[in-house]
Amino acid sequence: MTMLYVLMAVLTAGVCIKLVHVLAAPVGAGQTDTSRPLRRASREDRFLVAVVVLLLPAAALTTYLLTGRPDLRARQAIFDMTSDLQTRQAALLAQRPMAVLVGQNPDDIGAHLSLSEINRRIGRHDDEVKFLARAVALGVAAQDPLLRHYAVTLGQAQVRQSGGTVGDDALATFSFVRGLYPDDPLSRHFEALAIAQRGDPAAALVLWRTLLSEGPSRAYWKDMVRKAMSDARRMPAATAASAEDR
């Protein structure tokens, strides 16, 4: 794709050079047919040359700088934007029937979980947390075997709700999860993240290193832990721990 862009740029430059040569040529220059003398370029011709050679590339560059997506290599941003819009539309279409189910059966855990996921997709994290909290409460009352997973998802939603900060509400949720399953890795990860965010990244690094030494080497949550460790090492208080870790 990059080579295609380069080829298009070269061809465009060639057309511009040829256009400049023709319009700016003096009378008789390169003339082969004496019955049809070449005309001298008029003011309008020169204006057209300026637009093609100068203004159009400048306008294209300005448009790219304002709306371009350099992170989308070999792809067009419009495709991702369309995908996001389709996902949002599908979530909104599913929202109404799930809301009807909740209205008909306020104790339907599945409907509450579905509504929380729909609100996550469209970025309404307050509503996401609301429906997840209700699902957890229903799971406690029903002694649902998947309660732990509902609660972990609620804790993650509470972190999203606060913009990435592990607040007191999320810590309480993860503490509840640890009461159900003391070794839950996600709860331990977010508890370490809370310690780092509260000014002690060195202590958090110790907890994260212990967590990484456990479980399968390709566990999905380990990439999350490694990224958090990388961020923590850049914090001033983590200098000593970072040196030891190397």
C-alpha cells in the first residue's frame, strides 16, 4: 500500500511538471508544426499552474495532518471508523429488547449482563456499572456459580468509569472477589495497580513479579500485568526496583 502511494505521488509530480512545461513554454519552443505556433502562457494559465503545483498539495497535506491516522499503517482510517459505527449501531439495536426483558423480569441476570456489555460498547460506563452491580447482587442472592466472574467484570467497569483509576469502589469489589477466590489474578493485578497509583510503584512491582511467576505462561492477563509494570518503572519512586529487576 505504501508503494502504491509513492507511485501515485511520482505520477502526479510528472503530470505537474509536464503541465508547467507546456503552459510556460515561449512561442516556437519545441515547435514542429509551424502552422500551429505555441501560445505564450496567459495569466489564467499561470494561476492554474500555481493551483495544481502549490495549492492542491498544500491542501492535501493540511487535510492529512488534521484528519489522518498514521497509526493505521497500510489501512484507511475510514474502515475502522465504519467498523466502530457498525458496532455502536448493533449495540443500540440490541439495547431495546434487553431493556424489555429486564422490565418483564427484573431478576434476569443474563439481561442485566447484556445491557452492561451494550453500554460498555457505546461508552456509557455509568450505566455499565449500574447493570453489572445489579447482576452481582442477583448472583449473590441466587448463589450463582459464575458470581466471581460477574464481580471481576464489575471491578473492571468501575476502573473504566473512573478513567483508569482504581478507586475505593473498585477495590471493594476486588476484595469481595478475593473473598470468593483468594488467588484471583485480575483482582490481585488491580490491587497492585492501586498501590502504584497511590504513590508506591516499587511495592506494586514486587506484587506484579510474584503474580507473573504463577499460572500459565500465556495467560491472557499477563500482558496486562507486563504493561502495568512497564508504566510503573517510569515512575520516579520505582527507580530502585526497576534497577533490581534488570
